[in-house]
Amino acid sequence: MTEDTVRPAVVGATAPGQPHTDRDALRLGWSVVVPVKALAGAKSRLAALGPLRPRLALAFALDTVAAALACPVVGRVLVVTRDARAAGALRALGADVLADEPEPGGLNPALAHGAAAARRRHPRSPVTTLSADLPALRPAELARVLAAVPARGRAFLADTPGTGTVLLAGAGREPLRPAFGPGSRDAHLAGGATELLLPDAPSVRRDVDTPADLAEARLLGLGPATAALLRSPMLAPMQATAFTYDPTTRSGSVLLDDGTPVPFDAPAFDAGGLRLLRPGQRVRIRTTGEGPDRRVVFLTLQTFPDPEDG
């Protein structure tokens, strides 16, 4: 039993792994498999954005796929989705779309299905999976990651927190055996995959599940679809007056300057860094939705900084 049998190898900047020896295969380019969840249920931890949430999930996927297609070592992108809207938009970018996931469904069966299809269609091309929520993805950084994949076996790249996985690749013919989900980094390590430790690929590692993740991605530089959506008038800052507040639930309502009441919930309150709120205080807010569905997604005092400024 070798050391690598017990502790999977790690590939880093000083140990780039074996170069891929099949130059013809590399000239064909990588096949990139991107899973896209049904938009209506995607990105649940961004629920404070209300009706903007599925549009944001699609924007993430559009920016991810566009950047992958622009990567010089990528030959094609295969999207696995059941969502008709996402399928049409991503096909228009130039991606191939696999419309059906295998039963009983789920992320890992979808990825295995996509990888198998990629190898049937392009048997000499290396295959990688890629998360669909990388709105800051840069083609050159993706190329650096794929260049570090060893010639044999499987390799993966962890997400920014270091517990999940954003990319699982195989340059050879070995099945990828995806193990995505909570704790996927440890699961891939336990399954014998090599971890890629690359300090110069932050945009590949920064997937977005929470508002804090999105703020970090914005600092890296968002792709055009996500950036355009975040410039939506629904998210423009405005002034209002605190009307009601329940400290137990951290929820309440504000009055717009025309007298319209708009509710807010705990995530919107927490996003502004507040500890308490008194009726009558002037606040700065952002909202989403229209008419009776309108609600506050961020509020803070006039004297507090807004993380979206600048």
C-alpha cells in the first residue's frame, strides 16, 4: 500500500502533476459538463431576492458557460438541465444541451450522465464538470486549472471555503464518479481523487450560494449577465421610514415616501448590519418585486455603509 493509497496526492503550484501526454486529445479541447438546476428551485439561500432569484441563477449559468466557451483549452460545453428556459438561453450561447437527466435525478446522476455523453460524442477529449454558479469565472484561470490536471486518475478543485467542490476532471478514461453535496471535498479525497491547490484561480473557486458569496464574486469582477441583472431598477437604493419592527423575528415594515408600506424579513434586516430598529428612523433600502409582492431585501440606517456602494 503506497502513501497515496492512504492519503490522496495534492497538486499545487510547485507540483503541477504529470503533463498530459496525449497532445492530440488536448488539441480537441476539454469537454465541460455544467449541471443547471430547475431555475424555480435554484439558489434557495438567495430567497431574500424574491422573484429576482431564478433570474440570478440563470445569469450565473450564462456567465459560467460563456466564460468556459471562451477558455482556450475548452472544446465544448455540455449543459445538463430539465429547465426549458435555461436550455434555450444556454443553447443560444453555443452550449450543447442534454435535456434529460437519468431517474431518479439529482446532481451526481446528472453529472455522470453528462460526462458519459461527452465521452461518447468526443471519445478522445478529456472531461471535466464545472459548477454553474461561477459568475466571476475568467477563461484564463479555468485554463490554468485544467492544465494542472494529471494525465491519469481524477482531480478536483475545492470551492473558496474549502469544503465543497467546483470542478472534477479526468484526462483519462476513468469514470469521474462525482460525489457532490455537503462535504464533497472530503468525499472526493476519500474516493482517491487528487486535489488541485492553485493559488491563482480565485474566480474558478468562487461559487455563489449566499449574499456574502455574491459580494465576493463582485469584487473579483462579475460576468455581463450577472452584472446587468444587479443593475436592475428593482435593486436601486432608496430612502424610507421604519414603520414596524419585531425584535424577536427581526422583521417588520417600512413606509416609502409616498406612504406605501413594504415588509422586510430577518435576512433583509441582517444584511444591513443592524442590531435594532425604532419606528420613525430614516433608513436606506433596496427592494424587489412589484405591487403586493414588493418587499425589502436590504435595509440599513442612513449613517451605515451599503456594501453595494462602489
